[in-house]
Amino acid sequence: MKINWSPVATATTAAALLASAGTAQAQSANPNAGRALAATCTTCHGTDGRSVGGVPPSIAGMNRDVMVQQMKDFRDGKRPATIMHQHAKGYTDAQFVLIADYFANVKPGSAPARAGGY
Ligand code: HEC
């Protein structure tokens, strides 16, 4: 039997890829929305969510769904916290997704040592 590399399958895959790219664009009409919201977190969690010394924990590269869930848990008082339960109250579910999307796409790692040694 001759192996048939089906052009239909290839076209379907390409269409699926295009469709998912389209969805991603539609979800964040303003590509900077997540980044702008995430900026409020970096004061404590470090530049791009890479914290210095792990306190508070680094959130760079954190799984998107895990972060969204944690933010909801903080907001709803399901997870005890010193700060985050207060901070999480200021956002909608949609904003949690934008923020989590942003951090999920940041490469994890510790903050680089600052130039100048301070
Ligand atoms: C004022 C400082 C501060 C700000 C601002 C802040 N955080 Fe936090 N974050 C903390 C602290 C401290 C903890 C540890 C839990 C606690 O005690 O509240 C924490 C914990 C977390 C955790 C849990 C991480 C883990 O691995 O358990 C997530 C997720 C998180 N923060 C996300 C965010 C996001 C997203 C924002 C911005 C919308 C944000 N934080 C803004 C201080 C802050």
C-alpha cells in the first residue's frame, strides 16, 4: 500500500494553527494590556516576576491556569496570605487571565545581579 501524505490533513493542521493564532489575537486586542497590569506585581515580585532571593516567590514562567486559580483563591480567601488576598481583590477574572498570560510567557529564572553592585 502506498503511504498517502494527505494534503487534506496538512491543510487541516494549517487551518487549525491559523484559527488558534486568530483566537489569541482576538483575546488580547491590546497586546500591552497584560504587561501593564503585570507591572503592578513586579514591585514586589521583581522585574518580570523574577524575585530576588525568592521572597516573595518568583512568578515568572508560572503556569497560566495555576496562577489564575491562585489569584482567585487569594481573592476569595481560600488561600491564607499576608498581602495577596488584599491585592487580588482589585482585579476581574479577565484581568487575572491577562496577567497570568503575561507571566506564563516570561522565562523563569532569578533576577540578574544589578550592575554597580548595589
Ligand atoms: C505588595 C507586594 C505584592 C504585590 C504588589 C503582589 N504580590 Fe503576589 N505575593 C506577595 C507575597 C508576600 C506573597 C506570598 C503570599 C502572601 O503572604 O501574601 C505573594 C504570592 C503570590 C503568588 C503565589 C506564588 C506561589 O508560588 O505560591 C502569586 C501567584 C502571586 N503572588 C501573584 C501576584 C500577581 C499576579 C500580582 C499582581 C497582580 C502580585 N502577586 C502582586 C506580594 C505581592
